Amino acid sequence: MLLGCHNADGVASEKEEQMMGRMTRPCNAAVPRRESSQKAGQTSGGMKRSRSCGLHVFQLKGTANDLEEYRTSTRNREPSSKLSYQTNSDSCIDSSTLDCSHTDFKYRTIDGSCNNPFYPSSGMANTAYQRLLAPNYADEIHSMPVSRSRNPLPSARLLSYKVFGRDTIPDPHFTLLNMQWGQLIAHDTSLHLENGVPGLKPLEEKLQICCNTSGRYEKRMSALICRPIPVPKDDPYLKGKECIDFGRSVTDKDFNCPRTKHPTHAEQLNGNTHYLDLSFVYGSSGELSYALRLFDKGLLRTNDFRRKWPPRPENPESQCPLGRSGGICYEFGDIRGNQNPGLTVLQIVFLREHNRLARELRKLNSHWDDETLFQEARRINIAQFQYISYYEWSLVFFGNERMRRYDLIFNTHNGEYVNDYDPHVQLRSIQSFQHAAFRYFHDQIVGLLQ
């Protein structure tokens, strides 16, 4: 089985028709690019479509040589997206080592691999973000940016309180849940790697000047590069503090990954998959996913209090570094799940929804085994999360008309659905979106919950 879809024009070529058997698609497209509102079963080019709502699946009918010929022909096409400044390399993942031949493409892989037959590592956990523009490193490789006069830039803390202050302006229309859903999406599609990349040699700790929890400079051993943020002496809010701790993200340069063998800038690595796939529920690695599963009736693990609460971690300190001793701490697919009550509540909602779906599916399909129940419940759960994110949450900020104008959502009626998957687009989270534009929601965070 191979994952993929039409060519860039939305119409299958003769070679593609020969190699494709059935093809299905979730009713809600995660990253739409082009509208197609023909009735189900038809396209402008006369190709029939499946009416069912599942995942993109191509049934391979040809030989291995047919597949390679097909891949070669499609690689010569004009790429349908020119957004990325970055090369096609996924940094530390060698695509040639990924074997997708035994993958059941009816279901997403946990680590995001093999989602695209042409770029098997695209969107995987522990791969690089992509860029819209070249980075602004002072040495064009990795050092912190400086001003045009080559002097250090002002403290980020200074700019923060001078420009924005701390006035509280309640939103007249929307609740804190608006911001909280945005944090769910951010945690689903990005993760700051603190201890290196799993499976690769750990980073070497070095003695550096960092910042402790009391806001004082200190020398300590750290694997990450410490770049503490200075706190101005006249800061009206952080009185008595010298600094804010800040460690730079792990990059491909830290591991001498294949892309970095040539002179080039560093790229930060994403610890989660780049997809909207509920990584915060199911994890982004096989090891973590197995730890979260009950392996019975398709269920995720819960504790024994009416089977509704997430399990407790074996090492609470790793999951709840800010929590008080003896406090409640849960284990999720994302290490940040206990960061604040709103986030924790939403993660519990999706955990319970998975188990509800698994139980309902078992009533309807008593012959299904644990793996099938788990994967089908996960598949529906992810689709619901995607649908809410695009057709309900995003409308609050961009409006219905603008979302449709840019093909982010579509009008479908009476069994119609959109299938505009483009296998020539490498899906990776964009640096400037994840770490700048999407931080818009920080100004909607309430400083104190009562």
C-alpha cells in the first residue's frame, strides 16, 4: 500500500490510474490547497472518486520498477509549493533508511513517517522546521543575531514590558478557551527538544553561564546553549531578578546531521510530528505510544478512579517540574500536558473521547481486535480535532469568507467532499509561524486563574 494522491492538476495520469486502486479521504482536509466542489464520484477531468471518508490510500498494482518509474516522472514536475527557503533535506532523518513497505496506510504512523511516498520522512518527529526566509544568524550559521552596527540587540524582556506592558483588557466576546485551543495546536505540531534527539547520541553537557529559578546568573552544566535574557534594573514587574533562563533549541548542527556536512546554517528540530494528529494524546514515538496504551479493547490507559483520569507518571518530576510536591500529575502524550489547568482539561477530554469511541466501536464491531479498535478510534478522534480546528476555531480569527477565499475550508453538500492532497508538498511546520505569528495567543493568557 502506498500513500499519495492525484497530480498537481487534480486529475490522475494514465500511469497513476494504472497504479491506483481505491482512494479514500477524510471529509475534513487538514491542509487544503485547492477547491474542488464537484459532486462525489466525479471530477472535472472525469476521474471517479470514492464517496467514502477515510484516509488517502493507493493500492499498488504495479511492480517495484513501475513504482520507481512513477516516482521519477513525478519528481520532474514543477513543485506545487515554493514556500520553503530550506532544502528538501529533513536534516537528521535519512529517508533511504525508512522502510514503508510494511506500513498499513489506512492509519497514520505514530511518528509521522511514511505519510508521503516521495518524502517518507516529511513531517516526522525530530525533523527540521522549514523557513519562508533565510535566517538572520550573526555568523550566518547559528550565532545569535545582532544589530546592523554589530552591537548586541536590546533585551527581549526590555522590549516586552516597554512595548506591551501588563494591562489587562478582557475580551468582550471570547473566553480563555479560545487561547487554550491554540495552545493545543501548538503542542500538537511543535516541541522544543531539550535533551537531544531520541536514538542519537546525547548532547555533551558543558559548563555555562545560565540563569537559575531565582532569577540569578549561575554557572552550571547544560547540554543546551544557555543564553539567559537580561532583566533591566528598573523592571517594574521582575524586581530583584537579574535574568530569565533561556536555552537555545537543539539543531541539526548539534548532531552533525547529513545536511550539515556542507557549509550551511543550522536548523532547529521539532520533537513532535508536524501534523495535526493528536500527538499530545498518542505521543510522537512508538515507545511513548505503547506506554500510554492499555492493549485491551483499543483503550488508552487510565487510573482506577472510575477509569476517567489519565495515568500517573512513574517520574512525576519529569512531567510536572512546576508542580508542588505531592500534587496531582498526569502522564500524557506530550510532556507539557500539566502546564496549566485549561490545557490539562482539554487533554483529558481527548483521552476520554478516544476511550468512548473505542467502546462504541466495539459494540458495533465485536469481532475487531485491540489494534483495530485503537486505530479506528484514533482515526476518528484525529478527524474531529482537525474539523474543530479548521471549521470552528479558525473561523473566530479569520472569518468564514476569508477561510473559504484561501481554500482553508470548503462548501460541500449532499455527499460532496474535497480531495486536494498534493504529494509534492513537503509538510513541515514553518519557523516564523510556530515561533512568532502563532505566539499571538500569548497576549490572551490570563495572568491569574481563580
